[in-house]
Amino acid sequence: MSEFQIGIMVACGAAATILTRFLPFWLFGTREPPRFVLYLGRTLPPAVMAMLVVFCLKDAKVLTWPFGIPEILGVAITAGLYLWRKNMLLCVIVGTASYMALLQFVFPAMANS
């Protein structure tokens, strides 16, 4: 890919990001958004998180050793930390790090497969 094409791709990505950030303010200004938009604002974040959990756990092997134990522990650590601290960024970082540590140090044979 040429430098010009890379520049076009970066410009398109930047334009799309700016458009999605400013579009709600341009559409609604200072008035109240429609009920449908408020509904989406309430329901989409949990739906996206549920989809990410399903995506992350889709390849867990629960019928062979270690029977999904690293995945279960990673989810339990993340959920427990969220219930305790209510900090999503902290939960994602610690949950990911704990899962990777489990794979590297407790279940090293899985990391190579």
C-alpha cells in the first residue's frame, strides 16, 4: 500500500470518528433527543458487553483439560472486581492480565495450542 493510500485511510478513519462524535450534537442541538435514541443509549452498552463476553468465550474447550477453568476464573475475577470497585477499565485490565497469567503460569500447555 502506498503512502498516499495510507494517508487516505487515516483521513477517512479520522473523518468517521469526528462525524460520529459531533453528529448527535448537530442533529439534536440543545433539545431533548427522541425516546428511541435514549432507549438505545440505555440498552446498547450492556448488549455490546454481552456480545464481547460471548465472543471471548466461544472457543473455550469445556470438554477437554482444563475444562474452561482459565476462562471461568478470568470471568469470575473480572465480575467480582466490577462488583467490588465498579470501575470498568480496572476490571478489563485486571481480568485480561489474570487470564493471561493463568495461561502462562498455571496452564502453560494451553498457551501453546
